[in-house]
Amino acid sequence: MALLMQIVKTDNEDNAVLSLKIMIDLHRHYKTVVADQVQPFLDFVFAMYANMPNIVREAFDTNSTMTGSTPAATVPTPHHSI
């Protein structure tokens, strides 16, 4: 379980999803054996959600160094003569 948690924390999304599925299956079939790993997992999930505002702000910050490189910013606006 510790290795699966490490993969969830550090590896790419595909491997993390696969690790989560394995963890769920292990918990489903061996609840008493892996019961001590439930709280660390829940702590990790809680930390992810607690950090969500910072991640969203960082991803969608309009004052980032990437200003002007978003698809919406690079689409030319039509010029209409009135």
C-alpha cells in the first residue's frame, strides 16, 4: 500500500488512477489487513482538496508569465467596419 500511495503522489495520472483502483480492490477484499492505511490515504485526499484553491489560482492566473499564449488570447478578433 505504501508503494501505491507513493505512485499516486508522484507518478503520472494514468499510473495514479491504476494505483487507486488497486488500492480500492485491496481494501475491498482485505479490509482488516489494510485498515491502518485508510487514514493516511484520507489525509492525502484532504491535503489535495485543501490545496485546491492555490492550484486553481496558479493554473488560471491571468498575470502569469504565459500571458498571451492561451488559445483565447491568440485568436485574432474580427474587425468590423461600422
